[in-house]
Amino acid sequence: MDNESTTGARTDLENLTDQIEEGVRSGRYSWAQIQDAVVTRTREAAETTDQYVRENPWKVVGIAAGLGFVLGLLMAPRSDD
């Protein structure tokens, strides 16, 4: 994702969080409505991620390989000589 998309997603999440908190405080939202909103937003995020992966498969493979390498280094046993 580019920086603009990440910033927009973060702003959307903050706005949603603020709306939920205000709705719960005022009693406007039921737990079922909150659950529906979370499921909808999660589905949208999954679809966006899927689209990004389909458009940039090699970039995603590179990122995954890099993360795997770093995690392997961090989790490797160290010898105390």
C-alpha cells in the first residue's frame, strides 16, 4: 500500500472508532449493529488487501520473504561463546 492509502485507512479507522464510542455512550447503537459494522469493515479491508496482492504479487512475495528472513534471524538460537 502506498502512504496515502495507509493514512486514509488509519483516518477511516479513527473515525469509525470515534463514531462507535459516541454511539455506545449515547445508547444509539446495539451490540448487533456494532458487530455488523465491524464485519463490514473487516470484509472491506480483506477485499482491498486481496486487490493489492493481485495487482502487486511480486512486491508482496518480496515483503513476505523479507519478513520471514527477519523473523528467522530473531528466532534463531544464539550461542553464547
